[in-house]
Amino acid sequence: MPRFFKSLFGQVVLALIAGVVVGLVWPDTAIALKPLGDGFIKLIKMLIPLIVFCVVVHGIAGTGDLQRVGRVGIKSLIYFELVTTIALLLGLALAFWFEPGVGMNVDPKALDPKAMGAYAENASKLTGGGFTDFLLKLIPTTAVSAFANGDVLQVLLFSIVFGCALAMLGERGARVTLLIEDLSHVLFKTMGIIIKLAPLGVLGAIAFTVGKYGLGSLKQLGMLVALFYAAVAIFVVVVLGLIMRLSGFSLFKLLRYLREELAVVFATTSSDSVLPQIMAKLKHMGIRESTVGLVIPTGYSFNLDAFSIYITLAAVFIAQATNTPISMADLLTILAISLVTSKGAHGVPGSAIVVLAATLQAIPAIPAIGLVLVLSVDWFMGIARALGNLVGNCVATVAVAAWEGDIDRERAHAVLDGREPPSPRA
């Protein structure tokens, strides 16, 4: 037992328990602990742009094979779209099968539109200009602004171009490549220092939640939240489990390997909080650096599996709750729009509600004001969203690596079986 609590996972579990106790016994104090969780996530986000840059550039320049990089990128996008479509269809199917909103008989006119003001404004920004505008937003105003704004996709675009240019220079770019490799070691060492604060961040996040909402609120979430958790569990175990099996690995062994990161995401409801550690662990598992550097950052915006389930499930729930009939054309529109709007979700404040609002704006039949119904339980659904998205991106990296032959299978099995050190130590 002492050994368990010396591990990061053990300390995070202890922090979770302590956070629940503080939230129940001293709710005012618990709410005041919120800055601990917010501060921890900000510390992590502080390093993410630089780490993504170093991993992607060094991976591409070190490989020297630009055709391989292109193949990985194309295969990743194909995988993302196929799996995202499955997730969207699963959300629709479960919503119609279990009908979580039927019987609520909510009058849209009786709902308070003020609660949706900020989200509707962000939704307009997200959809304004359509797909072309979305593509233009991928291009930063300057290379520096991409890092300053912390936009992962913009950093990724610049990193790919920079890495390709460095690879084309050959020997002339060798010194820069070595410098970037050394910088990445420093950044991961810095991340190692910051991650030791994870228990404090978890304590602050979970204490605030329990102190503000109370455990009793969990009983009042209703069928929508329960159905969403079940949907994410089904997707992870069945769909992602099958993908892992086809890739030659066990999903449950991968989940055990990533248990520390999953515990942190559970408490913070943010997959951003573990992005650097996830990249380091997947590289340690034997996946080529360039593949990890391309798939993981891209997946954070393009492969939001649990997020996709949420969009279709919530959209149909709102229609059912407000007694709004929806046609097959409406369903196809939800699918088509969701495939686009979900890609702009990462980094948008209140992204889940914003993307849902952006989706419903294209379907006049469903009253967008019905989002107020979902708003009250969004935080609780955010736990499953963050966990499902993270697992989906890790599985995507393994699958693409196996598809491309970019994984050392012997080492991967050794790490997942516990015959190798469980995590990289800087």
C-alpha cells in the first residue's frame, strides 16, 4: 500500500477521495480551491505548443521521408472521419431507441434565453464563413501568434511545414534538428516537474465540483446523462476494442498503461491536461515519433469520438423534450453538419454547448433554446467526453501506426504487459 501511494496514480486517487471529503464537509472551502485545478491546467497548456512543435519537427526531420509523413497524415484523416461517423450514428441510434427526452413536454417559449447568450455568440463565430473560413483559421497570422494563442492546429501546421523544410535541407539542417531534440528533452523534463503537481490540481478540481453541486446532484442528472455514459462505454469497449484487436493489441492493457492520465482527465474534465504525457507514453510504447506527433495533436481537433456521440444524442434529446418532430432529412443534416462543426471544437470556450448550438443553427426545426436543458448537466457529461476523446485518440495513434508499420510490436507488447518500465522517466 505505501508503494501505491508513492506512485502518481496512487496520489491522484488519494487526491480524488480527499476532494470529495472536503467538498462534502467544507463546501465553501472546497469552492475556494478551484484555482488549484485551473492553475494546474494552465501550467500544462503553457508547454503544449512548444512540445507539439518539437515532437512534430524532430519526428519529420529525423525520419527524412516526407512521403511517409504524407501517408500518415492521409491515413489519419481517413480514420478520423470513419470513426467519427460511427460515433455520430451511435448517438442517433441510442437517442431514438431509448428516447431520453420523450415525456418532458417542455415549452421552448418558457425557457430563459439569457443563459445561451455567450454560447450563441461563439456558435456564430464558429460557423461564420463556413468550411472555407475554418480552413483559413488554420493559418496563423504569424508563426509567433500560433504559439502565443496556444492554437494546437495552427502550431501543428507551422510545425509540419518547418519540419518538411528541415528534412529537405539534409545535413545542412542537422544542427537545428539536434537543437530541437535537446529542447524537447528539456521540455519533457519541465513537464515531469509540473506533473508532480497533478494531485493538487485534481484535489482543487474535484473539491470545487462536489462543493458547488453536491453528490446529490448526481442523482438528478436523469436518463440523458446515464445514456451518454453508457454510449461512451459501448463505443470504447466495442468499437475501439475491436480496432485495437485488429491492430494486434489489447484495449484494456492500453487503458491500464494510461491509468494515471485517465485519472487526471477524470478529475479535470480536460484532455489537454495530459497531452504531453500521452505523447511521451505512446513514443515510449514503441510508436514512431513522427506518427505520434502528427496523429495526437490532429486528433485533438479532428477525432472527437465521445464529443460526436454527445452532439447527435443531445440534438435528438432536445427535439424529443420539446415535442419537435424531426424528419430523415433533419437527421442527415445533423450528421453532415456535425462532421464539420465538431472539427472546430477544440479551444472554443464552452465548446460542447457552442458546437451543439452551431449544429442546431443549421436545423431550424429544432429550437436552439432547448440547449438550456443540456446546459445544467454539461459539466457532468464533460467527464465522459474528455475520457472518451482521449482514449479514442490513443487508439487512433496505435491503429494508424499499425496500419503504416510505424510501431515496434515487440516493445509495445512488453510495455503493455508490464515487462518494460510503465512510463518514460526524464
